[in-house]
Amino acid sequence: MSMSNLATAKMRPREALREALIEALRSVMDPEIPVNIYDLGLIYRLDVDDSGRVEVDMTLTAPACPVAGTLPHEVGRVIDAVPGVTDATVRLVWNPPWSQERMTEEAQFQLGLL
């Protein structure tokens, strides 16, 4: 068992599911900026309860983003595919507005901002 699998095995089920969800969200790329939506800071809230219900508040880089109608559905599809998820709700929010400060250091480095 690898160290990451060992660490996941020691987590409580909800924590392990949350980590799996983050990994799944990192597979969704922003269509305009070559960074995944999690590291880009588009996921504002990721809540998981003990029964596997997931609630996500997410935003887009701009309200006029051409994928405003499709990206939340893609996020929901990716979340639903994670084993252990029983229900998922994805909400598109605009407050607070997204800014580059929400990005992880890795994303900032990837885009040459650091």
C-alpha cells in the first residue's frame, strides 16, 4: 500500500470521500485557463456529510464565461462518479467575485504568476 493510500485508509470515511472529491475536481480543467478548477480557486465550498451527500458552491472566472451553463453540470457529473457519493448539489455563485488570490500557489506557479 502506498503512503497516500495508507493515509487515506486511516482517514474517517467522510474525510476520505472529501479527498477523493478534491482529486476528481482536479480533473476538471478551466476551458480558458490551463489549470484545474480546484487549484484555480473556483470551488468556494465543498461539504460532505456522513451519508455521502455533497454540496458544492463554485464560481467562474467571469460572469460572462462561455461555459456558465455547462461547467457546473460537468462538476456535478464528476462528483456523482466518485464512489461513496449518494447525492450532489452544485450551486453557481458570484459572491465573492473570483480573483487570482483564490488560486493555489501551484496554480500561480503554473501560470507564471510566482
